[in-house]
Amino acid sequence: MAGVGEVLTSIVLREVARKLGSAARDQVTAQWNFTRDLDGMRTTLESVNALLRLLRDAEQRSALEDVKVYSS
């Protein structure tokens, strides 16, 4: 028959294992979310960069048109 100490040890070890498993799962979830968030930020920055290129190109075209009108 198991003694009280063995039963308590078993209960404590089971609880420690449960908490370690939960902590490990939380860490994996946090890493997954972080990676997903970084991917989203990268996509957003790429979109902003593309928009800035379009605006810069439009500004240059507008400046060229102004020069053409001025020189005509």
C-alpha cells in the first residue's frame, strides 16, 4: 500500500507536470502569435513602401509636367 508521502509526491509531480505543459504550450502559442504578427507587419510595411514609391513617381511626373508647361 502506498504511503501518504508517496501519494502526496505523486499529486505534486502530476501538478508540476501539468503546469510545465501549460507553460510550454503558452510559450509555443506566444511564439506562433509573434511570428504571425511579424508577418502581418512585414506585409503592411511592404504595402506602405509600394504606396510611397507610387507617390514619389507621381510627384516626379507632376514636376516634369510643370517643367514642360513652363518651357512651352
